Amino acid sequence: MSDFLDKKRIEILEKKFGLELGSEQILAFNKWSEIFIDYNSHTNLMSRNEVSNLFEKHVCDSLAINLWDDFAKLKKGAKLLDIGTGGGFPSVILAIAFPNLTVFANDSRQKKTKFLELAKENLKLHNLNVLYGRAEEIPRINADITTFRAVGKIKDIFPLAKRHTLQDGRIVFYKAKGVEDEIGEVLAANKNLKVPKIVPYSLPVDVEHTRNLAIFEM
């Protein structure tokens, strides 16, 4: 089995993202990386060039939600829906890191959901539920937290997020710089919506890579 999470990377997760993983979770991440890289070699989950940044740009980005103060209160027994999850970012990563979180991973591309099912089976992720189909058409999930990462503009997908989120739930968008403009657009279209909380963070790459979580309260 690969040593995907070596000591240096474990230290990054602890110091930069406040995450302490147990031995079973570390083993699961190591096994997951093998499954992911093997599947990606014949079925495109991400570009081959991005695989070299699998930890720095994708695993770390997924786990940045742990920097949000309220996540610690919500993650025990909470229901999280990840719409447009692709290769499982953040859904599978969060299911491994937070076994008490019930995760629903949704995607409309079968080659992606087949991988999610493979990961669920091989890693015995009993807290992961795979939903194939368009998010507009699947049953309402009534999630405590709905996440979007690399899925369009906030104003375009906000109505879809509301459909699946509890009235007192949260919608979390993983975004790059310039998120303020997108927030302005969605606030203009939803007059009763609260200004979201912004949690900035950076990824452990050589070139500065600033990201943001935009967290809307329903």
C-alpha cells in the first residue's frame, strides 16, 4: 500500500487545517489514493497533470471545511450533500476523515458515480451514499450542509442548493479569489438572504493559492 499520507502531509493537515486523523483513517486515505490513481489511469476523473497535486490541491481543499468553526458542531451525525462531486471532492474525502458525518455524493456522470461506488465498497465507507442523476431530479435530501466545489456560479446554482438544504441548514461553496462579486450577485437576487461567512485559506503549493469557503445560512 502506498504511503500517500506520509509524516509531512499528516503534519500539514494537523497544523494548517486543524485535523487529527486516526490510524484507520490514514490507512483509508492511503488505500483510497491507490484506487483513485488506478481508476484515473483508464477513466478520466481529473486531468493526468493534476494527479501530481492530488493531495495539495484536492484533498487539502476538500478538508478546508474543517477551518469553519461551526463545522465542529455540525459534523457529528449531520447530513452533508455534495452536489456535482465528480471524483469525490469533497464527498469521499469528508466521508473518510469524518466517519460520524453522513455523506451523500451526487453526480450526473455515471463514470464518476461508478468510481464512488468502488471507493465506498473497497474502503467500507458505510457513511457514504452515492446518488446518480441530475440534482434537480433526485429526491430532496434535506441536508444540514450542502456543498459545491468547482460547480458554476453561486447565483446560478443557489436555487438548486436551497431545494436540498434544511431551513436552518448551511450551503458551502468552495471558491477562488473574486468570490465577493458572486456573493453580490446572489444577494441581489435573494433579498432576505444573510451575508455569508467567508473563511479564507491557502493550499500548500509553491505558488500562492488562496481559496475561500462562502457559507450561507438558510
